[in-house]
Amino acid sequence: MICSCRCMNCKSSNLEYKEFLAEDGFQDIHHTCKNCGIHFNHLDGEQFGICKICNFYPK
């Protein structure tokens, strides 16, 4: 999946992508900003402190 997203916090395009199959059966994607470190949902804009879907745990 290719995406032109930007970070919801700092607007950087320096993002790490994590694709997964959502509960509804569709492909979804989460991003982690390599600049400021927030993790967020590509489609609905939700931010996660911890994400069990992607195994994202802040450092």
C-alpha cells in the first residue's frame, strides 16, 4: 500500500508504515512518525499511545 500521509502532529512525511488486515476484512494501515514518534490510524486519524494491533509500544 502506498500512502502520501503526513504526521498528524508535526506534518512530517517521514513515516513508518504497518499494514494489517482489519476486523472488517479490509486492508488497513497505521503509521508511526519517525520524527516525533506518534502512532496513528491512517483512515480515521485516531492516535495510539500503545497499539496491540501493530505491537507498537513507545520507547
